[in-house]
Amino acid sequence: MTKFNRDSPLLQPFTLPCGVVIPNRIAKAAMTERLSDKNFYATDALSNLYKKWANSGSGLLISGNIMVDKRYKESSGNVVVEDESGLNQLSKYAKSGTSNGNQFWAQISHGGRQSTIFSTFNPIAPSAVKLKKLGLFAKPKAMTIEQIEDVIERYVTTAKVCKKAGFTGVQFHAAHGYLLSQFLSPNTNKRTDEYGGSIENRSRVLLEIIKKARIELGADFPIAVKLNSADFQRGGFDEKDAFYVIERLKELNIDLLEISGGTYENIVFLTKRNERESTRKREAYFMEFAEKVRKETNIPLMVTGGFRTLEFCEQVIANNELEMIGFARPYLADESFPSCFVNKEKTTMQDASFDFPIKKMSDFAEAGFYDYQIHQIAKNKPLKPNYSPYAAIVRMTKNELVNGWF
């Protein structure tokens, strides 16, 4: 691990329920990289990116979306793992991401209705509920029972291949409006069979995946879940639903629960929209919900989003409010993060200044801006905090078109 020059609660190791030790409490949370090749395999650019992040001193790295089906990606630049056909490239990627004694987990996902038109004009989802966002998403077809059974097996297969490649754990993405999140939410799951209706039924797909994955991966292999605290939409997945799912996940002995929130229609996982004033004052997103969870269960917790001051981060760990703290944008603001942070060279991390006047496109512009910074790191080029959001939109649209359609 990178040498830190002072003691800090953030540098305490943590032992997961499965027995695996994470060297410290600092996690690089998942960010979409959009760096696959034309076959959707991992690339040298991805390996270089994660070798740098491994050398940063972070105890845990979590990959961006690794998709279970090449037909239903959230980006045309996603890595896809359907079988072992890209195993050599995937193994190089995993080796780079574990090169400093840290943990490196594969985040496993399926776009569902959030598969853009750059990936497919025929998405599938629990129900035929279209995502209305900039005309980038086609109306999905409701999945058949056979398709649901197939997708459960795909999640497990992808996890098995990632383990074989050298990833040290997996995280199943059940947040942010992707397929597993779509099953959980009554807004997107209108089914009347065993996979819809009650929260018991809506959580069935996720829980079946966890059960099967544990059997295949073994008792000593880390399994994590990323879960919304709520969709922050009227009639959607709410805190009561979340608590039910968390209790079931605890019964299944998952190793880490990452708490997040929102969907593409309400992107609260990138902003502080919809939060109560008490939570805003506490700096980090979703901490108010995490506090409620901590009172009810001892499931290991991670929260990502909004952690910017060293004092607050150390306080949260010292007080046993969380086991892990997730960071994303700080890695794109200063390549010396987290050592510069823990060593008190910077006690507050600032995001790049970002302001875009066209509200309907601001999320897309912001995603493009940070995508550019990721690619700069992967190419051994300097970060550009003043990169134009207009250029970011053009660049990312071009890349999605070229990778998806040509």
C-alpha cells in the first residue's frame, strides 16, 4: 500500500464477514469508464487506469459496470462478461487493479430499460415502462419468465468468470435504476406474477442471484450489493422497501452493503437534491438513512457521495457509523488522492467547478466531463478541470455512436 505519514481511523483494516481483510476504509466507488474494445473486452487503458488507482493507497476499488449481456449495456463502452471468451484481457485488468495489496471488486450489472439506443432499440425490463430522458431510451419489452431465469444465471456466470480472472470480490448493482433496481421499484415493476407486486416478490430476482452466487463463489469470497435507500420518486422504491431487502440480505450473509439512491430520472446519487436539511448539514449523501440502518442491523455499510472533509470522514469511521467510505470524484480532481487527503496536504476535496445552463442536458454534460477526466488518467495525460461541458457532450455522444453503431 502507499505509505501514509500519519495515523488515521481511515487507515484501520476491516475484516469482512467472509473473513477477507480490506487494508483500510477508503474505497474507490464505481464509475463508468467506457474503455472497452469493440468486442466489449477489457483494454490496456483500463488496466493502466486501475493500476494507478491501486497504487493510490485505497483499500478497495470497485469497477464500473461490467455487464452480463452485450445487448443491454448502459454504455457502448462497457466491458461485458458473458463467458470466458475475453478472460485473458479480463485477467490483466484484474491483476492491475490488485497490484498494491488492495481489494478489487467487479461491479456486475444489466441496463434493463436504461440501456441506451446506442446499445439497443429493443431493451427488456420487468415491465414495459419507458424511461423518458433526452430520447436516448427505447420503450422496453416486459421480460418473460424464461428471460428472467436467464438473466439470473447471467449474473452468476459473470461473477464466476470475474472470480476466475482474479477479481477479489463482486458487487451486484441493485441501485440507480438498472435492471435489479427496476425489479425492486413498483414504478417500473408492474408484474402480477411471482416477480411483481409485494416487496417479497419484487426482491426475488436479487435474492435468487445472491443465493446462487454464494453457492458458486464460496463462503470466503466477498459478495456486496449496491442498493438504493429510495428512488426519490412518488410511488417508487422507498425506505420501508429498502429495510425489507436489507434484512433479507443480512440473512444471506452479504459482506458489504453500499447505500445510494435515485435513478436516471432523478439523479440524487450525484447531487444533494431531495435531501433533508439535516442530511445536507452532515456533508455526505445518504448518511441519514445509513444511521437508521445501523440502529437495526450490524450489516457492514458503505456510503458513497459527498464526503469531502477529512475531519468528517475520520469522525464517521471512528464513531462506527460506517465500515467503508466511498469516493468517486475526488479521484478525478487530484491524482494524488487519497494520500494527499489523509496526509492533510488537502483537508477538503473540491469537485471541479461545473455549471451548465441547459438544464435538460446538464446530467449528460456532467457525465461527459468526468468521463473525459477518467480517460485522461487512463492515457497518462493531465486532468483538465476547465474542460468545456459543450465539448464533453460532443465527445461522449461521438464515442457512444462510434462504439455502438459502427
